[in-house]
Amino acid sequence: RLQLPKLGALNWPPSASREPQSVASAMRRCFSIAVAAIASGAMVQADTEPSETLYVSGADTAVSVTDGTYMLDKTEVHNKKLCYKKEGTALWLCYDDHNLWSFQPQGFLGTSQGIMVSTQKTSESPVGAGPWRVWKDGAWSVTSAVVRDSPPEPAAQAWTPLLPVDEEASRIIAGMLLGFMALTFLIMVLAGSTDEQVRAYFYKMFSACFTFLIALLFAFAVWELLIYQILPAPRPRGFGLAVPIHPEIKIVLSFLLFSLSNFLLNFIGWKVQFRRARLMVIKSLGAHVTAIFGILTFLHIQRHAVFESAMFIQGTILSPEQIRGITAFLIVAVAWITFAVYRWASKGARKEMFGKPPLRPWGAPLRPLRDERPAERSCMSFGSGALGALAGPRGPEFPDWGILVDEAEDEGAIVVMGFLTSQAIMFCRTGEMPVLRGHFTHADDDRAIPFFAGTMTALIALFAVILYVRSLRGGGGRSGKICQRATAMSLAWMLYRAIVWNTRAAFKENAPLALVIGALAITMMFCIIIVVLDKCLDYLLNRSNSPFKNLSARMESDTPLSEKAMRAVNSCFGLIMALGWWRNMEVSVQTVVASQSFLASHEVMSQCLLCTLLAVALVFPWRRVILPKSEMKSPSFAEEINFELIRLTDADNFMP
């Protein structure tokens, strides 16, 4: 640093003892003095001028908002010093009244209050004002914050995540991506399996999953439109009913929808009786729509009977809890009687109203498919396989549409009774009976796992007993089939409850992530279970030299009893898979609607419309790809697999 020369050393004005100096010499001396003064002032200004940019880092979590880049603001001056402003926010770094550098919000600018203050009072710049401190728990606490006038050097080989791992949305996205990758791989393995039984089970399960998912989206779109839009809307746009809608009104409305779905099942089946493909669509999709409206009907009846009507029969030798538990199981019998009455009514209607073919059917009869040579077929054109399963017989006869409608009605009854049974069992354990999309509130305890394990073990034992009795009685008829499938459906519902119970307990703080993990766990577990069951059946049922070799041969049918039972289990698994993914789709739809202002202003209509569009979009891939495969039998899959292997072996252009 240059120092100003002392005036005494300049001998100005010149003393009388010295010789007189010329004017030019005096002017040169003055010029040198001026240059020295200017240079010294410039150096001093360079040393005292504040930095344009400051970088703050390392602050504690409580004051991490102070981290960032601060720019010098030449319009704000406090305590004779310029202030710094953080980029993108209204946070300032100022020199306060106590001669301390302080981080202050906009509202406290220039005051003596700050988020974090320095410890040095005489510092000319915030860079040397540290260490920094915060007021915490009634005392000053020193932080690790550092203020620099140059950017901090990045840490060597530091890993920076693409998404902030502490955000809920990023965790959900990561879970879905990883889960879908594993799920896609598992689906490809099962769909391309060289075991004809595994391939048949897989397509049966996925067909049931798609149909139930489509039915859930459509049925609940109709239900919510009625409950949340039409009934409470003021006249003339609605009925002007009070909100919330009374439970008795919900029972009546759901029963009307249930009855209408039963009627449409018979009417549409009668209209499309000449098209086997359309009949199979009605059989699968119509059965599940009927089942969902049946669940809504009898669930509201069960809840009303348990929590409202059971109080009128108290005072007996039974406790109130026992009376409610018995009432919950009695509703299962009421549901079975209702389905039996509707079955009797539909058969009578077929004789009186639908006895003759319609004059204008929906779809003219198709000509029989011609036989093809095996060498000319592809994996999707087997007459007895995918297309043949839906195209109908090759002769002039057409399938009996009444039989397919009966099977659809039985499917609806099985789903409803399985759900009601699981609800009654869970009520005895928890004292709660939530709606279909609801969850049980529970505390984490050690009794939950033994309860689920014991219940599922009992249901598996009951399923095995019914299967054995059916084998002794030639199949057991319709009642035996319904009892066995209802038991399998109850087992599937309990397995679903157990998985949801544990995932919600493991992810208490993140409910959407719990839904995703639960759906992925259900899907993967069921896919693994069908492979394990197939290997067990290879040993136990008519596929090896076992003591149970002739178990399935006792049934008066071309289809073995073991295959029918296994396909029933697969259908139950598919329905539960659909229920898990339906909850995730609902959350996604609600998120999309809430994020758009126009959709959010018409929330109910937007959600119903989006759910309906999703259901329609799922119909086409299910109808064209999955449904034909699900109706194929194991011999057809064996023929298809052999043909695929031959093509792969003999193709001239095949590259391994």
C-alpha cells in the first residue's frame, strides 16, 4: 500500500537557507506529489470497495434458507454500508444497528432482528465477520455457515441425485418405475412360458384383472355421478337432497342399479346370442359390473344392519359384539338368497320374454371358420385356440346364451359373497366395516399376523375339503362350484386385506406410496403363487404318479376338476389385483383433476369422465388380445407352444 508523503519532508515553502529553486523544478515536485496522492487513494478505494457477489453455504438445517448467492444492491444502505440481496428471494444481508452483519427478511430490513448474525463488530465485509450464530433455546449457538466472495469448490466425486430424494412425489415415481420394470419382466416370463398350464393360468388371471378394473372404473363413475352430483344438485339439475346422502337412500339406489344390471345382463345376452365373442364379453364384463353394484348394495345393508338394526335385539344371552358379528354373517346368507331369487326370475324371463330369437339381433350370425393346415397357422389363428375360442362352433348350432348368462350371474354372486365374508371376518377382528375403497384403522400389534395367518389357513383347509368332496360326488353341481369359488374369493379378499394392512403400517407417512407398493406386492405375489401352485398340482393332480392321480377323473366333464379349481383361484387373484391398481388409478385421476383449474371447478364431472374414458380405453386391448387367450384350454396352448418352437427352430432368417 502506498503511503502519503509527509509534508515536512517536502520543504515547502523553501527555507531561506537553501538555494532558490527554479519554477520548473517546483512544478515537477508538485506533479509528483499529486500522482502519489492519486495512486494512494485508488489503492485505498480498491481495498475498501465491497465485493459484488457473496456465497453463503454450510448453514444448519434450521437456518438453511440463508444458503445461496447474494448480490450487492447499491440502492439499499443501512448503517452506512450497502446491503446484499439473495437471488430469487427477499432475504437480505445487512449491517444492523449493533454493527453486526445480519441475515434479515424483507419485513425486518435494517432492524436489529435477524435470522443469523455475525460475531465480529468491526469487520468491513461479511467475508471476515464469522463465525456466525443463531438464537436457539434461549442462547446464542454458533453455526457452521461460511460466507465467501468466490464460489465454493465442489466436493470431489460428489453424487448429486436427479430428483430430491426427500420429496414424496419422487419416492412415489421411483417406486412405480422400479416396480413396473420388475412387473413387466414377470409378465413377459409368464406370457411366454413353455408350460401350457402356466400360460393358461396367467391369461385367465389377467383377463379377470382387466374386466374387474374396467367394471370398477365404470361402475364407480356412475355411482359418484349419482351420489355427489345428481342427487344433491338443486332443482332442476338434480333432486336437491341434503348432503351427505342418507344411508337408506344409498341402499335403495344401489339396489336399483343392481337390479338394472341383472336385467341388462339377460337382455344384452339375448340380443347378441349369435355372436359368441360378444357373449363372452357380456359374460365377463357384465358379471363384474353386476358384482360391484351388488357389493355396494349389500355392503350398505350389512353396515346398516350391524351398526343400526343389531341394537334392537340386544339384551339376550349374547353380548352386543357377538350379536353384531352374527348379523354380519347373516347378511352373507341374505345376499345368497337374493341372487337365488334373481336367478329364478331371470330363467322365467328367458322363457316368457326372451324365448324366441330377436328380430333385430346385435350382430348377424358368422359363417363357420374353415379348417386350416397346421403349417399355415400362426400363434394367433388356431381354430381351436384364440380365435376359435370366441368364434363359436363350426356347425350351424350356436352357443346357449342362457348358460353363459347363468355363469355370469354365478360369478357376480361369488364375488359379492366372498367380499361380504371377508368383511364379516374383519369386523370380528377390528370392529370396523369400511367401504370398498376404505381401509381399516388399526394399531400395529403382534396379533395381526397370527390372525391373518390363521384365517387364511382355515380358508385353505375349507377349500381343500370342498374340492375333495366335489371329486367324490362328480363335481358337486352348481352348489359345489359356488361354495368352492366363494371360499377361494374369501381367501383372496383376506390376502388383499393382509397386504394392504402391512403396507399401510410400513408407510404411514406416505399413503400414495403405500398404495403403489401394495398393488405391486399383490401382483407379484399372485404371479409367483400361480407358478408354485402349478408345480404342486403337477405332483398332486393327475400329472404324475401320485396317490391323488384319479382325483380329477371322477368328474363328469371333459375339463378336469383340478383345472377348473385352479382357474377359479386365478380369477379371484385377478379381481384382487384389479382392486389394488384401481385405487392407484383413482388417486392419479384425482391428482390430474386437482392440478387443472378448469377440471377442478367441475370436480365430480371431470373425475367421472376421466374414469369412463380410461375404462373404454382398456376395453379394446382386453377384447382383442387377452380375452381370446383366456378362453383357450391347455391343449390349445400346448399346440401353440409347439408351433412357436417349430417356427423358431426352422425359420431361415432366425437369428438367436
